[in-house]
Amino acid sequence: MRRQLISSGAPWEATVGYSRAVKVGGQVFVSGTTAVDEQGAIVGKEDAYAQAKFILEKIGKALQAAGASFGDVVRTRIFVTSIDDWPAIGRAHGEVFKDIRPAATMVEVSRLIDPELLVEIEAEAVVG
């Protein structure tokens, strides 16, 4: 099967050895995505909702580059540094997925790669 690597252009993709997304056949796997913009700045500091919204926009771009859309998403995984932020993060997730309703998991983790990051989201999609 053909393997398509989708890059966001972030410098750490090559350093760490990962892709923003990988498409194999009709499956698309989007890496854990945080609210870091193209210049390396954190978007939505201290605002879990703003971070989740930005992350979902990044995921949408990766899906599009793989020939997929949010409607193809079958699973999301959400990692949060404070489970108390679940209503704000859930609201952002629901704004995108309320009618799609993928399988979803949200778990609290002790920390993410930068202490100002409050949420990280992964997605998996099946096209066709």
C-alpha cells in the first residue's frame, strides 16, 4: 500500500522523526497536535477552548492534505493537563464533531511538552 506523509513544515518533525499525518490506503492518522503556530508560538495561552479550536483547525488542514475531511474522522484522542478544562475543550470538539460523532477519549496527563500547552488532540479518519 502507498504511504503518504503529510508535513506541517514544523522543524521538529525531522528532528523527532514524525509526520503531522500519515495516510495508508484509506486510513489517515493525525499525530498529537498542539496549539503551536508556524512561528513556534503558543496560541491561546491559558485558554483551553482557544487552544482546542486552533488544534482542530490544524487537524482539518492535515486531513485536507490527505484527501480527507472531518466527516471521515472515526476516532479522536484528547490529552488535557487539567480535566477541569473538559467543558471548554469538549465544546470546541463538539462544534466540529457534534453531527459526525467519532469515538472519542479524553484523559488527563501530568504535562505536555510545554507547560503552557493545555491540550493535545489526535485524530484517525477512514476515507471512502
